[in-house]
Amino acid sequence: MSDLWQGPLEKIDDHRWRIPKSYKAGMRVDGVIYADEKLLKDIRHDKAAEQVANVAFLPGIVGASLAMPDIHWGYGFPIGGVAATDIERGGVVSPGGVGFDINCGVRLVRTHLTLAEVRPKLKTLVAGLFSAIPSGVGAHGAIKATAKDEAEILLKGAAWAVRKGYGVAEDLEMTEDRGAMEGADPEAVSDRAYERGKAQSGTLGSGNHFCEVQAVEEIYDEETAEVFGVRAGQVAVMVHSGSRGLGYQVCDDSIQTMLKCLTKYDIHVPDRQLACAPVDSPEGGRYLAAMRGAANYAWNNRQCLMHLVRSVFERVFETSWQKLGMSLVYDVAHNIAKIEDHAVEGRKRRLCVHRKGATRAFGPGHPDLPSKYAKTGQPVIIPGDMGRYSYLLAGTTTAMEQTFGTTCHGAGRLKSRQEAKRTVDYQKLFKELEAKGIVLMASSRATVVEEAPSAYKDVNDVVEVVHRAGIARRVARMRPMGVIKG
Amino acid sequence: MKRFEFIEHTADVAVRVYGGSLKELFTSAALAMFAVLVAKKKNKPEASLTEISVEKKAESLEDLLKAWLDELLFHYSAKGHVLRRIKALNVEEGQMQGAVLMDCFDPEHYEAKNEIKAVTYHGLKVENIRNRWRAYILFDV
């Protein structure tokens, strides 16, 4: 992208930059981007900052239209965008503020295994994972769910998988919202959405979705790491997937409805992809009911994927997953809208918090967290790229005060897919990964090239900003050993 | 005359499509979308193809174009149908009708490329410039 974004970015402090609401007529609040000078340069290279300003048009928005340091150009909302609207003051919900992949998210499973124990069996393990986990376009799940099951999945989320024996009750305890949001309505989901999601439970998908075997290489906070159950040299597995075709269709259906709401409720937004409706309108309510169903589908999907991962480890290491210590550290959503209570100008307000490529980062003492994490704040899982590292962070009180309990979600793209195709050679990349001891298996070479490490910002830089700004704190860093891509 | 070209976009796939008529424009858009989704390895005989008819109405050409692409994307993502040939297509302001031949995806004949989650409204535009049609479309991948 040759044209730099020329809008105003006023320095608030070393980690925050303001787009004043005077920038564009119609902005109701300022835009605030979390970044340092280095990341800010990249941010000016596309139109993400303009999208932060556009989100500030949403009726009922409070605080500021926020963006995390992994911000990049999306459609409607930027990826890395966060917006909270006050429900009692005409606050809206926008499907574009959640995105097509509703409850795309990540889970981290720890093991008792060490790097030295896994290394000799790594190739067998990765091949086993690749064959057990359906990935890529059109993949059908190994998990069989009937039409009746689908409705139950939308209502009960990951609890469906646990009932079927694909996990244990403790897994639910360690999942955001215990793996199911209340208020889902299977009737609010269209037949087309059901059809697109049919037989996709327990499938990874393509694009940036992955399953990675990782080694914990650095601990930043021993005490918290101990509570999270991670230690240096230990092997863990990270799974990144979402609500598959079902969620994509729910979002698309809702945007079409919400476009009509712009006229009906006299709402003015600068991008049709920001179509929205008041949270307490019939259309807003229906979207949230369908979105929650899709979110529950995604939690169930990641629970099924974890079951497949555990089964492969059991076969390769010839013992039960319990003996291998394969407990879930946590599961977080990073594309979601939630009704939450937050303090706004000193008063508790009921807000609709949109996190579009951003992770909930509730701090110590929040009542929604499992008791195990009451003192540490919630685990926040940040995937990086397939060649470098990923992070485990913890939520903070500062995040509760500044960002509606939210932090970044990943590295954030740097290069377009076109540019990645022009600059990355598959064979060379494969060899580079091999030299680092990383075993890669993928359904599509094109996807691997587009998802190459060089296409992403350095997740170190992103995590550095959220850590210094205090909206999450570093606990551990993991590096990839085995990568499965769609 | 080129039918479509991909444009730089950080996270997703943006494409500009062209046509001398609305029929050509809609054809180009369908071809561009399937160029993102799959690459053909080998031909299959036409006898094995499924014919699908599409009829859409919309207030604007943008919405009509999206409705057409949405329909084809649904067949691909829910049923694994790959576009092989547009048999008939009629597009005018407000409505379109078409008949397309679709193949069943299988890894022997096709390579799956990107998964398109949706055809977005972001920057979606259909224009007539000096008697030629062009459109900008952003696919979420």
C-alpha cells in the first residue's frame, strides 16, 4: 500500500494514540489506538485507522472506539477493534463488530510431556494430528452430529461434546462462559446457516486456523505460570478455529437485516458493513440470539478438536490423556459481542462490548472467572505466527479500567496475501521451518505461503505494547514445534 | 480484455471485475470468486455436472451482485459444488436469472485454495464507466 493514512494521531502516552472526534463529523467519541511508534508506522500503511474513526459513529458508543496494537485493515470494524455501547442509551449491536467467524478463538492444552520426550516422536505426532483433524476447505468432521444434535449444540455449546464423551466437565470450567452463552436461540439461525455448518463440528477450517504443538520456552511470571499449570520446557497444544460455515452465514444473514434497520432507526454510519440495530430492538435481539448460537457452536467445535488432539497423543504415547496431563489451560473467544457491566465515568453501565479480533482480559477478582484464576486474572492466549512464538498472558485491572476488560488477540497481519504470494517461496519457507525444528503439514500450499511468518507483525512487539500499557501481563512464551494448517 | 484483477488488501481478498455488459460483469465476478476458492487440476466430463438455477431480485446492482455471488458461495460451502460453466445468464437492473453447471469438489480434480467466509458490503460498488461495467468486491477469507 503506497498511500499513507494522513489522519490525525495525537500522542496520549507512549502506548496510546488518539484520533479526536473532531476528525470526522459524526464521530460520537474519540478513537484510541494502542501502539508504540514502531507499530504506528505499520498502522498508517493501510486504512485501519480510518475504520477506528468510522466505528466511533455507532449510536450509544461509550469511552472511545478502541484498537489493539495488532490492529489491521478489516471491513467495517478494523481487526483489533473494540467498541462498547450503552444499552439504555440507544446502544447498538453491529454484526460487523463481531465478524463472519463468530467466536473464532483459541484454546491452550498443557501436557506433562517435555520437549525431550516429544522431539523423537514429533513427526509421527504431527502426521497423526494432520490425519485426525479434518482441515482445509470442505472438510467434514470426524464427530458425527445429527440435525437434533445441531440444535443442542447451539444451545449448550461445548457441554454437548462433554455429554458425548469428548471431554470432561473440568474442560467447561476452563472455557470462557463455560463453553456456552446463555440466550442462544436455534430458531434465530437460518436453514442456510445450518446447512453451511452441517458436518463441520470438529473441523479446523483453513486460512489462519491451525493446531500447533508448542514448547514453553520462557516464563515471565513464575507464580501465575504455576497457577496456569505451565513451566519452561513443557509441551502444550494450541488450537485456533471458530464457528465455521454456520457462523459465517449467521453474520451475513444479520447484516442484510441490519442494513434495513439503518433506515428504520435513522442510523448514519459511513460503511454499510457497520450496519447495526439497537441492542433492545427485535432485530438486535434476534442477531444476539443467533450469534450466541454460533458462538456456542464454535466452543463445541474447539472442544471436539481438543478431543481429537488428546486421542492422537494417547495413540502416539500409548497412555491416557489424563496421564499425559492434557488439561485445558483456558479457551478464549476473539470475535464476539457480549453484554457486560463496566464502569463508565465512574458509574456501572450495562454495555454491549464488541470484540473484533480482540480478547477478553478480565482481571483478578472478576466474578465471571473460574475460582482457580480469581487471583491471577484470566489466561489470555495470543497466537503469533507459525515460525516464531505465541504468548500466554493474564488479564488485569487496568484492562477493566481502560479497555472494557480487553486486550490484543494475535500478531496482526502486516503483508497482504498478494504480497505474501509475491515474496514468499514455499520450498524455502518449508526449509527455514525445518531448520528451526518445526514440522509443518498443510492441506494447501497457497495457505501456508499466505500465512508465512513474514506476513505477520512480530507478536513480540504487540505483546510488548499491551504489557507495558498494562492491559494484559506476560506470563509465558511458547514456540512452535509442529504445525497443522488448513 | 481482462475479466478481473486482485487488489492489495491486508487481511482479505479484494478484486476488481470488468465486463462489457452486466452479464459479462456478473460472469467475471463468479469466475473471480471461484479463482479464490479452487484451482482446477483435471477436467471432469460434463455429464457428471449438476445444473443449478439462480433467480435473484434486489434494489441495487451492488445487492444483486452480492446475492448472485452469495448463492454460488452457498452451493460451494454447503454442498461442495464448484462452478464449471455458466449456461445462461440474464441480468438487468433489479433482477437476474441464471443457470449454472456445477461440479462436485474432489481432491483429484481440484485443489482447494482459500475459504471465503463471505462476500462483504465493504466498498462494494458497481459502476458504468464509458460504457463498460466494473465492480469492486471484498471477500472475507
